[in-house]
Amino acid sequence: MSSVEIRLGPTGPMAVAAELRRPGAHEVVIATRAAAVGPADLTEPVDRVIGGEFSGDVIEVGSDVDPDLLHAPVVVLGSQPCGRCDRCLDGLATLCKESQTRGQTIDGGLAEAVLVRADEVLPLPDGLGHERATLMHRLARALRATRRSGARPGDATAVMGSTPLGLATTAVVLAAGSGKTALIDDHQRCRDALTEAGALTLGAPSDPAGWDTLRGDLGGYGPDVVFECAGTPQSRLAAIELARPAGTVVMVANDATPVTMDINLLVMGDKQVRGSRGYTVAEARTTLELMTRSRIDVSKLIGTTLEIGEFLAAAADGSLDTLLGGCQATVVRWHPDAAVMR
């Protein structure tokens, strides 16, 4: 089967002709209909299909796949656990030692057709379109983080990070019924996106007095729960310092940079730090249902919508960096009749 893939080349995204093999017994072929892309899609490694968050229609199924899945609209899970290691076998696939991330360590889905394992797709609930479904991955990560936080309705919460994950986490925290919720973010577009939804949006203070004022704005002693979604050592330390005594910090962003800190920040403040990695299939299904019922407001998470031809034109004329800037998603639509490399 012939296909067209959007790969990251040395000078940016480019359309490349490809041949797709027939699906194996437990695989399906998906015709991509929409993919969410952002600044991370324009970074190394090169020569990979971009668009790790995508949705489409099943156009071919393997011999051992439920035939009812044929022609179904689906969303693809954002990571690929190995399914063999001890953690996967113990039901801890989110902690898989060999997990791969779509669009980063393995190919994403911005292509005419994509081959994936059947257990990596979820049918879309009635009423949820492809464009909104592309945001499932980041929202499911946020849902897991919110559950792990132990936050209760009415708790003061803060989300740190001008990232797509930070914006998604704020949307989920608001939907969960938290009290005063602050998005601490220096990116104005991100702050504007959630102000209408009820979030208190603040820039990161540059001095200790500013942090004291922020704590006062969030309940006097500081927020009950802080979600760290930037992943930098500075942001992680700031999140721990910001949380109130006996508060909780959830580290949501992935980053390998080590952090050096005074452990007394935790001991003397009686604070908890929890990690949150990925999401389970059950959490992905719950996220889709919440999106379908409009319990989570996804409208603030999409900044721009482009047809695939417009996306490639922007890549060619150098305007793509501007379009993909910020923490809102750029959703790229791939219509069945799109003439890419035809």
C-alpha cells in the first residue's frame, strides 16, 4: 500500500512517499484524519514521522482483529509499552522499561496511512470528532496526575509550566472542581486561553517577595497541590517551595536533568512529592468520555487548525515556527481527498 508521510528533515517537515506493508494478524491500518502538533515536533531526532497525537479511521484489519473495528473512528495511544517486561506483565505498563513515545522515539501519525497494533487504538465515542480526539493523550496524562494528587473539591491548586501539558492539566483540574486554580505561566497566550475558563493566571515571580504574594493569593499558606509541568530543575524546586505546609507536589513533566535540593524543604514543611507518568488504557477511556460529555473544556487547548496542504506550505515558507509557538495545539487535518504528492 502506498502512503505519504510527513517526516522531520534537516530543514523541517517534508512529505515523503512510502510503502506500507499489509497488517499482521494483530495490527490495523489507520487513515489519519487529524494530528496535534507543536514545537516538540520540530526538534530532533530527524527522519521520523511527526505528530505523536493523532486520530483516524481504520481502513484495514489483521486476521485476528475484531472485524467490527473496520471503518471505525479511533484514537491511537501516545506511547507503546513492550508488553513483555515484568512491569507490563504486572499491569504497570505506564512504567514499562522499554516504552516508546510516538513522534519522538518511534514514528508519529501525521501520514496518509499508519500501521499500528490493534491494542493501541481506542474507538471514539459517538459525538467526539477527530480534531478534539487528538488531545486525548495530554489530557489523559493530566487526568492521571490529578488522581494521583489526592486533590479534593475546593482545594487551592497551582499548575506550573508554559507547556501543552501545563495547559491540559489546568483544564482537567478546573473540571475536577478545585477551588482557586492558578496557571503560573509566562506565556501570555497560555494565560489568556484559560482566564475565561476560571483560572487565575499569573506570571512566575522573579523574587522571594513575589512568591510570598502568590502564596497569599492562593490561600495564605500557598496551594494545597502544585502540578509541575515544565520539567526544568528551577520549576521543580519552585513547585516544592510554593506548596503550602503539608501540601502535595505532583511532578508531571518528563525530564532527565537531575535536581539538587535541600531535603529539609520536604521534611520541615511536611510536604509530599509524587511522580505521575503516562496513563493507563482505562484512564484514556475515561478521558474520551469526559471530552465527549464536555466535562473537560478542550476548546482552549487548540490554537490553530490547518489543512495538511496549509501545514506543508507553512513549513516551506518558514512560518511554521510562529504557528506552532506556545502551549496550544495546532491541529492538522488530513482530508481523504487531500492531494499530497499526487
